[in-house]
Amino acid sequence: MTDRTSIELDAQTAYEAIRSINHATIFSGDGIPAPVVYRVLGFLQSAGGYGLAQALGQLARGLERSLATHDVCEDDGRDPVDSVAHAVNALTDAAELLQRVGPLLDDAQAAISRQGYRTTGLRGRAMREHADQRIEAGGSS
């Protein structure tokens, strides 16, 4: 087994970063305020939308070039040119689909761009309202 290339290590790092975001957001009981989501969307738009589309296109071109620069073979005897053509078509389709992701993340980001939040938020307001109701009912606060 050969050592991993920097491309493979970078892809692994990207995978681990997305996995970390998934874990951090799976149980967000207090919610995720718009300014945080806004900033995350900005990074994901660049990485997952436009950046990933570019990377897939470049991988497809590199895969095609590898046929001329490496002694490529298939374990099952198939023609490597056919396999590469199939992979390039799939990568091209995926890149085209990802070209739609960037603008959609732009739209989501724009929709929440003016939102802010107070650190006491709804929880603080709900606690004050509950205390006010208890006082009105004759209870202590």
C-alpha cells in the first residue's frame, strides 16, 4: 500500500470537517442562531458548492490525463478507457449539480443576513413572562 497523497489527505480532512459539523448540529436543543448559520453557509458555499464542483472537474481531467501518463489496467480485463469515461461522465454530472448548490446557499444566506439575537433570547423572555404570570396569580417570583 502506498502512502496517501496530499489530495487524499485533504479530502479526508474535508470529510472529517463535514462529519464534525453534522455531529455538532444533530442535537442543537437551543437552536443555531442566524448569524452562526450565516457564517457557516458562507464557508460551505465556497467549499461544498463552488469549490467541490471545481475539484470534481479537476479530478475528472486528471483522471483522463492519467490514461496517457500511467500504465493503467483493470483487474477484470475491462478497457480502462471505458471505465475512465464512465467516471468522468459521473463526475461531470456531479459537478454540474453542485453548481446549483452555491447559488442556493447564497439565497439561504441572504434570507437571514439581517438577523441577530440576544444572548438571553426567548429563554430569558419566557422566564420573565412566567415570573410575571406567577406574580399576577399571587405567587412569589
